[in-house]
Amino acid sequence: MINHKTSILSALTIGLFLTACQPAAETEKPETVVETTEAKPKKISWSYSGDNGPEHWASLSENFATCASGTVQSPFDITADKTDTLPALNLNYVPTDMTVINNGHTIQVDQAGGGQLVVGDATYNLLQFHFHTASEYSIDGKFYPLEVHLVHASDAGELAVVGVMFAEGEANAELANIWANMPATKGENTAQGQSVDVKNLLPESGQYYRFMGSLTTPPCSEGVNWHVMSQPITASAEQIAAFKAIFAMNARPLQAENDRMVVLGK
């Protein structure tokens, strides 16, 4: 990722990181990624099961080789190596017009002009957020039924993601707002006169785990700055079921933690 910042940002805007490739029903339809060559475009399809599933991603294209050869791949089981003082996550988000996309991988909400994440001296612009079921990461061995990833990029092209887990419990009003406008099949829905406030998808506690990782979908590029909140928020059983009705499963299996350092903020 660090060596191909421009291409990664382009992929993000069309929904590559936007994760998952579970179909809009029980039968999976692989997503198609177009690779440009001097001869003619080559279509690369990947998904979450079968011949194009995660165990085969690296063999689908030489550009996906990192999916197998990478050393800090995401997701993995998060356990803190140490607890230390971390810089606060300044989540300077503002409501945006609602644009909800079913990209064949997940439900994604575009966030152009949605604000910034500031961590220490680093500033990242919020691009979009999207959902996974079940959670891609586990924390101390515990999976959650739903996870949201808030995807950011700096002006230099560096990526940062904020992850939030959903536990089953009370309904989330912002989630209800999004779910009411999400396409059941691949496509985009712009809800005129409606807005999305991503602040309503954040926990009260600002405590988070910090570590380096990768994109969780091909090309699995590394160098992503991950910040996973330690406190979950809640979604109702009905809200979780509504997402699963469209994407029964859109999570990459756990990868090896290897020697990376995971720090939990005090």
C-alpha cells in the first residue's frame, strides 16, 4: 500500500476496501476488479467463499500476492501487548448528505466532506464507512455480530481506519436511518434531504487499540494505521438480521498477528 498510494486511494473511492463480497442473497456473486494492461483490461473476481474465496485471493492476481505473503495482515485476534498513554482520537466529524451504496461487498456510506480524524500530528480525511458481519477482528477471542470501519486517508495517501464493534442490544437510531435507505441489491441510493451523522456510531469511551495492519480485502495492502475502539456500541437483533439478509457473511478469516505490537490506550 505504501508503494502504491495513488492506486489504493482510487480503489477506496470505488469501494475496494469497502470490503466484503457477499452477495445480495444467499448465493454469492463474486465482485469483479478490473486490472488495466497494455493489451486489454483483465477482470479479476474475488469473493468470500469458493474458488475466489480468501484462501485463493493471492493466486487470483500477482497484485494480490500480499494477501498471502504479508506479515501484518488484517484482521487478527486483538490482544494488548501493553497498555500505554496514546494520543487522543480527535474525531472531528460533521453530518453529510446520505449516499448509501451496496457495492457487492458491503453496505458503504460515502463521507465526502464528512470531517477528519486527527491523531497526534497526523490528520486524515474521512472517506467512507462500511460494515462487516460477523466482526472481522476479534478482541481477546470474542467476535461481535457486526463491525463498522471508518476509512480515512491523509493528503499524502496514508490510510487510517477506526473500527467499532456492535454488540446485540438496544437499537441504534443512526443505523436505523442508514438501513432504511440501503439497497438490497448492488447499486447506490441517495436519500434526498436526509443526512448521516457518523458520530452516532461511536462509543462514549475514547479508549482504543493501536496497531499496524492491512486492507482486509484484495489487494490486502499493508501499512494501514488501525484504531479499534475497546468499547462496543449496540444494534438490535432486528438490525443485525436486516444486514445479514443482504450479506450473510462478509468477513475475512483471522490472520496471524506475527510480531506486530498492539497497544491499548490507558
